[in-house]
Amino acid sequence: MPPRVETVASFAKGLAVLRSFGAGARRQTITDVAARTGLTRAGARRFLHTLVETGYARSDGKHFELTARVLEFGDAYVSGIDALATVRDVLHDLARDLGETVSAAVLDGADVVCVAGSPSAARRGPGSAIGERRPAESSAAGLALLARLSPKDLERFLRAAEARASAARAPAIREPLRARLAEVREHGHASVEAAGETGVHAFAVAVADHAA
């Protein structure tokens, strides 16, 4: 039996409060945060006021929003990726040569997260904002990365994907995804139609980290 790992539940709740803010919830009331996190209003109030006191949020007395200081967390991760500067240069060159928006992403649990990008100067196209998170099985980048996983890691991902899916949808994930990943391995790339962009497709290839 693995050793018991001690955790701090209140810290996890504080992180949930931070994650409750996003593109569709930039400014929230205490009631909004409580509803999004499952916390009581009293609990949400304490966490929000703690964020304000530490400089990670501000409030007009009713609404709360995060400050630029939260970027410290993202910078701590990004600055630890030694090859990111090279990746950005490559993305810039690709965007210029192809006339398309290009980005780089990493697999994070059951999601794929954009860590760098370069927009097309030729035309506007679908792209991902830095830090944007999407279900791996529904994005080209995610499929390309999943296709390179070991059987053990892929099984771990499948369990996570099924756990977050609705009860009706969970049984339909495993085998169709295995078949799709087999196609990705055969062709060497993944392709999906961009959401909300009829006729526009996203293509992705996985780049191996030979230094790992």
C-alpha cells in the first residue's frame, strides 16, 4: 500500500477559487464564486478577501477580479521550460512561412494546454491563447500527444477522460479514441475541424523531447 500523502484541503479550495475566474467569468460576486466552486458564501468570502489582501485580486465592494499578479504562477512554469525560447522562434518562422497561426501545447492530465503561439500575419485564423486548456481528446494537439503515450499512460488518461464525462457519454470514449489514435500514429499527424469554423482544420504533430 502506498504511503499516505498529507494534503491541505483549504489550499485546494483556494486554488478552486482562482480557477473559477476565466474568460466567461472575469468579474464575479461572492455568490458567483460559491456557485462555481461548491463553497459556502462564507467560505468563498474568506478566500476572496485573502486574494485581495495578498494582491492577487481586487474588489469594488461587490465584484472581484484577478490582478496581473496571478501571472507569477504561469511565469514560474514557463520560465522553467529551457527550450521555450527556441520553440517560440520556430513558431514565428512557421507562422511567417505558412501564413497560418501556429502554437505549441503540452499534455496536462486529461487536458492539453497552450504554452506558446505565433499568429498569422497573412490572415486571421483560429488559435489558442497562452494558458488555454482544452480536453485532449477533442483537439488536434491533444490527439497528436496522446498518440505517443505508452499503453500505461494512455490507460491512465482514458480513465481520467471517462471520469469527467457524463454517464451517458463515458462508454463511448475508449474504443473510438483508440481507433482515432491508431490513425494518428499511422499518418504521423492529427487533424480536427476547428470549433465554430466550418471548413477550417487544425493540424498537429508531436515533437519528441530527446533531452528527456
